[in-house]
Amino acid sequence: MAQDNGMDRTEKPTAKKLEDARKKGQVAQSREIPSAMILMTSLAVFYFGGQAMAQKLADLMRVSFRNLGGGWIQNAGSVHLMVGWLFNETLSILMPMMLALLVIGIVANVAQFGFNLKEDLLAPDLKKLNPISGIKRLVSLKSLVELVKSIFKIGFVGLIAYVILRGELVSIPSLIHMEVIDTAAYMGEVAFKIAFFVCLGLIVLATADFAYQRWQHQKDLMMTKQEIKEERKQSDGDPQVKSRIRSMQMEMAQRRMMEAIPSADVVITNPTHFAIAIKFDAKQMAAPQVVAKGADYMALRIREIAEEHNVPRVENKPLARALFRSAEIGDFIPEELYRAVAEVLAYVYRLKGIRHSG
């Protein structure tokens, strides 16, 4: 058998194939989306809270230098206390932004492929340490695509920065006449403008990259017709085995049905197309029960077994058709047929009485 190649993979991946790949960590994921969202969040934090954060950091530095100049540090222990205090204060100022970026990074990934934390993904994989595999990954088509994307992204960001800075060239000569604070504020505005438009551009790139990653993920998981058949066999069972099981079940059901015919009170026939065996025990049953039924050849077998065991047979075409269509084996007869079946049973009981008396 010829082995499948890429050209044979013409079928879209099934839900099971996608789920199996997901369990292995193979999902459609764009690294550009978290980058764009983190940058956007950083801009929002700096825009709405940057001034307050800068003021707090400036106050912290002022207090630190005041302590240094005031002889607060006397020995190594004082240095440790000073550094620890400075670290804790700085961390408390930056913590809200750090938490916001952490949450956004998690949300950006979960939004793409859901929560997919698996134990086997956390376990170390020694195959990843194989240098040959590493070289293959470096020279793969996917790596080449990532390289082209990175170059394009750098060029795109550079182009945005160039366009904005070119528009600001007329203002640069006037910076020499500004105060240091005003110059810093102006440079901050320009930097924010560059970052803002870069962020918008990255969002567009991230959206396009996510669409590409989904297409590539589907393409990588394409299946052959044979793989579809094999998967269907595994999930639904081999059709030949299932057919054999159904055949055995039908044979067992027919055997049980044939074994129940001798205990029937009467067999109602069409006379040749249908045969229905009825049993009724007034002490144990609420209504007459169908213990066997069949059409054509099976009807013939029911009549033959009934004849072998002296079970009375009554020809009633309308009743036989109605019973065959409305009652299954083991069911009590429908209420609308009570009267007709009761008349047949009464006839059979009278017939048996005549035979016994005879």
C-alpha cells in the first residue's frame, strides 16, 4: 500500500482530531495577539495612571536621597533595610500595572484557544533537547514564516516611527529653547503617539496573524480518507463486527420468540403474510400479550411451530394486520383491539372445551 503524502490529505480534520491535537498542546495560537494587548494595556495604564505613578516614584527617590544625605545609613544592616524598603515601595507602586499585564497576557491566550492546562504539557520532554530536532525546527517552513513576520513587523514599526518623527521635524529645533521638563514632556508625547499608532498597527497584524494561524492549524491537521475511515471504526466500531453482533442478537431474539410460541393461547394469521402469537393469563396479566410475531417466512415458521405444539390458529386478516403494526413482541395488545382479541380467545377457549369434552 502506498503511503499517504500531503496531497492525499484532502479531508478537513474531525472534531476528535482537533480535540486530540488540543490535548497535545497543538492549537491555533498567534503570539502577536498577547503582544498587541499587553502594549495596549501598558499604554492605557500610562495614559490614565502614568502621572500618578511617576509622582510616587519621584517622591520615593526624593525620600531615598534625603535619607542617604541625612546619615540614615550607618552600617551594612542599614543598607539592607534601605534596599529592602526601596524595593518594597517600588514594587507596591508598579504592582497594579504588573498584575494588569499578567491578567491581560493570560486572557489573550485563553481567548484564542481556551484553558488548556494539561499535566503532560507540564512534564519535561527530552526530545526537545535533541540538537538534530532543534536544527530541523530552525530550518522548517514555519520558522521561515516566523522570520519573515518578524522582519515585516520590525519594518512596519520602523515605518510608523519614521512617519511620525518626520512630521515632528519642524518642532525639533525649538527644543533648545525649552526647559528640560517641557522637553521631556514633548518627547513623552511623541513617544506615546508612536506607541499608540504602533499598537493600532500591531492589532491589525495580530488579527491577520491569528487568521493565518487558524488556517495553518487546519492545514496541518488535514486527514486522508483512510484516516477518516479508521477513526470512524474506532469511535463507532467496525461495521462488520457491528453487523455480526446485530445478526447474533436477532438470532437470539428469534430463538427466544420461537421458544415462547408453545406457551401461546392462539396464533392469529393473515393467513400467509402475518402470524401473531397471543398469550393471556387472567391471574397474572392485565391484558393479552404478544409473545411472537412475523411476516412471510417468519409467519410460516410461527404457524409450523404452533401446529407442532397444538396451538390453535385463527385466521383473521384485519386483526392480524392491526396487531402486527401496533404491537411489538412482549407488548400488551392495544386497548382498541381488546374486544376483537377477546372474541378470538373466547372462541379458542370454547374450542378447547369442546375438544376436552370430546
